[in-house]
Amino acid sequence: MFEHSIKVPRHYKIAANILKKVSTEGGSVKTLLYDNKLRHFRTNVLFALITETIKHAAHIDKIFDSCSLLKNESRLDPWLAKILTAELLFGKKSLPGKSKPEQTILSYKEQFEKYTDDHEDDLKSKVVRRPRYVRVNTNLLTTSDAIRAFQDEEYRFIRCTSGSYDDYLKQIQNLTEYDFTQDYHVKTVFVFAPGTKFHEHELYLENKLILQDKATALAVHLLAAPSGSVALDMCAAPGMKTTQLAAFMRNEGKIYAVERNEQRYKTLCEFVEKTGSKCVETLHKDSLEIKRGDYDDVEYILLDPSCSGSGMEFCVHNYIEETRLAKLTSLQEKFLKHAMNSFPKAKRIVYSTCSLYPEENERVITNVVKTSRAKWRVQDVKELLKGEWNNFGSGMYGSIGTRCLYAKPDTDLTTGFFLAVLDRDQKDLEKKENHENNPINEGRKGKKNKTDQNNDINPSSAEFDETGHMEHSSIAQNENDAALSTNTNKKKNKSKKDKKDDCTDIVNDEINTISDINEDAKSKSKKESKKNIKLDEHEFEEKDNLIIDTKESSDEKTKKKKKKRDKTKEINNTEKEDAIEPTVDDDEGKVQKKKRKRNSEQIIDESNTDCLSDNSKSKKEKYLPVENTNATETEEPKKKKKKSKH
């Protein structure tokens, strides 16, 4: 049984817990350190201890197997055992505590050392020593001032080679302890010899230097958001890329930095404030809950979602469970779809992970791009970097895969990283902008009143070019048609208003006249001479605009009744006054004949539809031969219509 009277030093226990989470759940060591808010610990010591354990994880497993440590000591926490072994063999070479776990590991020290001596060549060949990368925070310090500051400390600045990328890799491998240079691609990143310490450096403590790997800095470099633009970091904490983007944009414009986790959000806010990133607005929310219309001004998007973290410390993650990987890829696809479809002005998205699994990388990009509503194109990163890069995506995913970038620890001397650059199709972007800004399209989209539907531009009549935009000639024609239709409706409404005032009188006169015709027409001779009636043009001037086409049968009925009315008025000396004045000019009558038929018919039809009061309507139904347009017409008027034809 273990004796717990002497406790294991706390930083070993914390390091063991973080190692377990990184190994079984994925994620970044730095992220987990920030989440735990270990303010009273020197996080640099914890970080060094954990990463050193991960670097030698495969060899530690072999050492344990060689001496059957975990079988013999079944009560010993395997993750704590790995941390203590790494400290003993690759760190301080000693264990200062007196706790039972430490004493157990020390009891196997001779067996550990014997195994490492026998396999010394294997240990050296497996471990890749990467250079130390730091980023100059240009919000607070210029690169030239940073170079001079290091030179004052007797560092030797070596200008970056002007040759190829391979020449640069050889250059940084040969850096000595007090040498440094600028990165080949990201000029705000400085490269120092492996193992260079910065945690106590004055510039680091003043937040003028940021400890950031070159691979993660590539994401902002390729996003290339210009100064004054609007950007979004969808998974921002702890804020490395967010603050780098603010410096890249010279603190001009707007950056929305989103983080869902409360503790990570607090860390993000503190880091943004410390680095002087004034253009950053932090948002404590889930990026997937951002709806279309909330931040429609976003033009550039950084997306670095949760991943397995296999690229950070790839030896540990070779055995990640398939179920966890499936959950991660599903979440990553949701984030990317949301970024592509929810921000109508977005021009470029940079998708990145610290994973080396294609399931989280090329497959996610391929699946989402092929099914997206918006049209996006995966840019060839090799072209963006002018051919100066060596590792790219797999051809298993076609041209989309080969257009993506990998950073690999053994060849690029960085952390493992994946990166893809997606640009929205320019025609699709222009079409969306015109669709939102064009009032014609707004009218087409919006709700229409029933009375205004005929006045709107008919989309089917508009012609479209190959980009989906309306031709200018069609737009002009539709606008003219709309204006003409609107003017016509205005005239109609005005005419009807004026007409209704005197319409009732006119209808009453017509009804009385027709009544006389029905009583006296039978006694009159059919051979009497026909006389034409000339309409008073002044009285019916406004009614010419309201003529409605009727059926041919209705025209004949109206014509006969008008003729009979004229005969009756001639015989009876036109006892009632109305707007009709007779004339004896036969030639002129022929010319006016059509006008008389149209206006008389129009008066009757207008009376039927608009102007009848209840009393006058009943009289009309009794005497007028009206066209059967109303469902309420009785059978009695229909019979009278038939008689009047004969």
C-alpha cells in the first residue's frame, strides 16, 4: 500500500493530468494550461516538463515494458509515472520529493539507465530539435527596434537567405546559441537556436514578444486581411492568432474574437488587452450561434476549431479512438459550413488545425466545399507562397487536397499543422452584393399587396447574363413599364372618383329613356328614317379613358336600343333633358356612330359595376340588358334580353 503522508509535488500531479487529457482527449498543451488558470505556477516549467515527456513518450513506453514497471506497480498512476521518468532521464536528472511514487520510480533508475544506454542511437535519431520561434508584437514594438534590442544583448543577427526555402531550412538548423534570423515567410517572426529561453526576458514580460510557432503564424500571413478591413476569429482563445491579426492590420479596422468557454474567454480578454490589440472586440458566445445578419460586415475569417492535436505532439496521438475522431470531424464540418454560408460579405477563410490526420483536414475541406450553397474555391497554397514550400495535402482527395498545406516537425522544423485557404467565387460575391443592394431584387423578394402586384416588375421578363445579373436594357424597360402602369392606375383612380359624383344621375336618365323605349317602340314603324345622335364631347371627355371592351353580343343589343331611343325622342320631341343633342347631318353621323355606341355602352357598364345605389340597381336589373358578369343576375332579365333581340 502507498503511504500518502508525503504528497507528490503538485506541479507533477498537474503535469500528469494535462498529459492524460492531451493523450486521451486531444487538444493543445498550451490551451489546457490556460484553462487551468495556474497563475501561482510557473507555466513555462509545466509546459517544458509536459512537452519533454511527450517527445520521449514512445521510448518511455518501451522502457516500462522492458522492466514491467506498470505490471509490477499496479497502484502507480501511469501518467504520473511518465512525468517522473521524463524528469529523471531527460529533465533535471533527479526527483527532489520523498513521496511514494517518486521513491518507486527511483528504485527502477538503474534499469532505466541500462535501457537508454543500449538504445542510445535510437533515442537520438527519433528526437527532432526544433528552433525557437518568437513573434514581435508590432502593436508595441517594431521589428527593427526588436533587432537592435537583441543586438544590444550581444545576439548576432543573420539576415534570412535570399535563396530557396530549402536553403532557409539549412540556415536555421545551423544557428548557434546567440544567433537569430527572420523567418523566411513571416517577417515578424524571429528564429533562434533550439532551447533559447525567453520566459524571463524583458521583452516577453512586457508582451512585446509572443512565444508563437511559425506554423500557427502562417494562418494570419495567408489570410492577408488588409488594414481597415473586418475580420472574425471563430475560435479565438487564447488569442495568439487574434493579436497577430490585429498587428497585421495595424490596429485599424475591426476584429471579432469569439470564444464560448468562460475561462478561456477571460484569458482571451486579458491577452488582447495586454498586447495593445485595440481593434479587437471580444465576444463571449458560440460561433455556431451567430446568425446571418448579426455580423454581415465580416470579410475575412480565421477558423481553427477543436482537433485531435496530433500535430502538436504526434507521437502521443497515434492511437486516437475512431469515435472521438468522428465527433471532431463532424464538429469541424459544422464550423466550416457556418463560416461559408452565414457571412455574405466574406471573401476569404483560412481553415487550420494542429492535426496531421487527413480526416480532420483534406476530407473536411472536400466534403464542405462540394456541398456548400455558396461558391468557394480552395486556393493553391503553393502559388500563394510562390512555390517555396515542401509539404502539401494528399492526392486521395483530388486537386482540393493537393492545394492544402502541411507543416511537419521533421522536415519543416515546426509543430505539425494543416492549413487551407478558401476564396469565395468573385461572381458569386458580386451577385450576392447586387441581390442585397438592388431595389428591383428587393421588390421581387418582398411581400406584395394584391392591388400592387401588376405594378411590380415581372422577373420573368427580365434578361440575365451568364453571371446572374440583369441586363441594363431590361432594367430600363421594366422601370419604364412600371412607371407607365403606375400613372395609368393614378388616372383611373382619379377619374373614377370624379365620375361617381354624377354617375347616378346619368344612370337614372338612361333607365327612364329605356323604359320609354320598351313602352312605345312596338307602335313605331321600322321604316322611319334613321337619325344620328352627336354626343356632347365636353360632358363625356373624361369617360373616353374608361371605355371597357365588351362582347360582340352586348354591342348589338346596345346599338338597337340606342336606335329605338333616338326614334322615340324625335317623335316625342325629347321631353326629358340629357346630355345627348340630335343632328341631321348623315355624313357626320356615320363618323360619330362608333363613338355613340362605345360611350353609351360604357355608361351602362360603368353604371352596373360602380355607381348604382340599391334602388337604382334593382331598376337596372329589371330593364337593362346587362352582360352576365355578376353571379347575382336573375333569370327574368335574361328573358327580356332575348325578347329585345326580336
